Amino acid sequence: MMTGFGLSRKTMFRRAMKMIVLLTLAGTASIGGDARSAYASPDSQYTKAKEIFQADSRIPLNAVLTASANVPDRLEAFARQTVNGLAGHAPFNGWNEAGLDYTPLGPGTHSWLVTLEHDDKPLGYLIITSDNAGGYVLSEYGLGTDLPYSLAPLERALADGGWITPGTKGGKTLLPSLPSGSRIESVYAPAAPLWKITIKGAKPLYVHAVTNEIIPEPTPEKLSQKSEAGGKGSGITSAAVSLSPSLNLPPQRFWTTTQATRTNSEGDPYSDLLWLAAPSLKVSSGSEFQKLLPANSHKTLMFTAGKQNASYAAPFSLTGWQRWTKQGTAVFYVTVPHRNLDIIRYIPAEHLIRSGQFRETSNSFSSNG
């Protein structure tokens, strides 16, 4: 039925709902928007940092990265075990032929980035975190060419935001650079890969290491990865693939997995904001995603984390899951694509359950009739 204005009631309802959502967003700074805009004011805490960036004494970004560290044998064993477990299943076929490169992530060396490459082409990554018992936890993993902690996108993000500008010498343009004494750290908090950039005389600058958006400073609790990503009482060790301190385990004591399950929806959270008006779902365990995101359906869930949205690069969609099992125990990782990036992340479902909320998209509504 058409109204007097030539619009169907359904269309008018959708437009009205979008107006409600936009008004809601206008009063909720934690959802959406460009994180850099929060620092555009002259009163910004980073104003002094931008002035320091423009100092004469400069060094290239790749010269101020934190140093590497020796790779523990147990870490290498766990990484290779995980890669071999994934390599036999889509979409990770061929991973067993990849070379592995290890980079420590701060603070300290509690987490490691393991990047996979074959024939000079990036394939994917693992992020592995130590626990308090001498073992390791698979904090997240993923595949694609836009890998976390890539230096070139960080340079572009800082340059685009006006934080750094190329200098000149002898009429030649130099690489983007930072003031002498600066430091770049690759910091990992649960499900939140971050860059931390420290400039003398200014507060640290944080950049999300996947989306490369400048974000507000995370809370101390968020950055306390030992307490959240494998520490006592966190529950993450029992809710993610882990390795005990002993390497002398029979094969049946290792985790195994099967083909990842994906829906047929990409679910860009910004293409249709009607999901914001949907009620949040009650999800209590990772196994529930098997029903919430059935294979080849058009279902998509949206994840939000309130005040921690920026740290997580949320809101983002969940478009599938992968199950790992060991001696009757099962843990689930959920599939997280990021728009405009060639990366699909797999994050422990239990961590997201504790950290935020889930809502169905309008596509999910229509698929349910």
C-alpha cells in the first residue's frame, strides 16, 4: 500500500527508524564516527604531541620500533601445531607450506605475533599469549593480506591525520619520521591489537593495529593482558586453544579443528543501522553461535562493546565460527571481517560474550520471515 507521498508504509517505517538511530548515534560517541575527530580540538590532549611531531630532529618510523626477542621453543611448537591443525581445512588450506615469522608484542613479551608467508605473499597470522602457568593461549588468528601490525598502513594513518609529515633534505623528500627519542610499541590487549606511540613530553598515542584508526587511550584494565588473556580467574584459558607447559604430549592431547563455518552475509555495520534498534541477544556460551550463525544462511550478528568500541574497532559483524576440540572439550572462535580490508579474524567467542553485546541485522530479520 502506498501513502499519499508515494512511499510504502514499510519504506516510511525504515526511514523513521533510521532517523531514530541517527539521533541515538548523535548522543553516543562510543559507536561509529572517525576516531581522529575526537582530537581535532585545540584543547586536545594530543595537541602538544602534534607540535612535537613537527620538530626538526627526526628518525624514520621503522627505526623506533621496539627490539625483537628470542622465540621460546614452546611457543614455536604451539604455533606449528596450530598451523598444522588449520592447514587441512578451508579456508586455511596450504598453510603448512608457509614460513613463520615471530614478533614480540608488549608490554614485555607476553604476546607474540606469528605471521605466515608463502612465495613472498602474506597468508595470515596468529597471536599467541602466555598464561600464568608457563603455557600459551591462541588469542586470535586470521587470514588475508592486510595483517595486524603492518608498518606501511600506520605511516599512512599518521600522515593522513597530520601527526607526521615527510621532511626534506637536499631537495629530496624523506620517509615519514618521528622526533628523536620517540618509541613505537606493538601492544596486544585481548582481541585488540594496538600500536602505542610515545613521544617525549606528550601522552601516548594509540592506533588500532588492524584498522589503523587513532583511538582514545584504552583503560588500564583493557591493557592488562596478563589478567584478561590467560591470567588466573579470567576463564580465557578454558575458552580458547591452549598449550600446557609440557611439550611431551601424545597427539590425542592436542587440539583439532574442522572446516570453518561461514554465512553468506558480510554484514557491514554501517550499511544499514537498523540493527541498533534490535534487542540485544542473550548469549551465554560459544556453542550457541552454531545456531545463531548457521552455515550458508543470510544471518549476521553485530558486536558492540560500549565505551571500549574504539579499542575493539567495533561495531563489527560476526559471520561465522570455527570449533576446536580436545578430549571432549570444545571451544569456539567467531569470524570477524573488517570492511575495506583484506582480513578475516577469528576471535575467542567467550571473550566477546564477556565484553559486549550482540544484535541481529535487518537481513537476519528478513531471512527469518
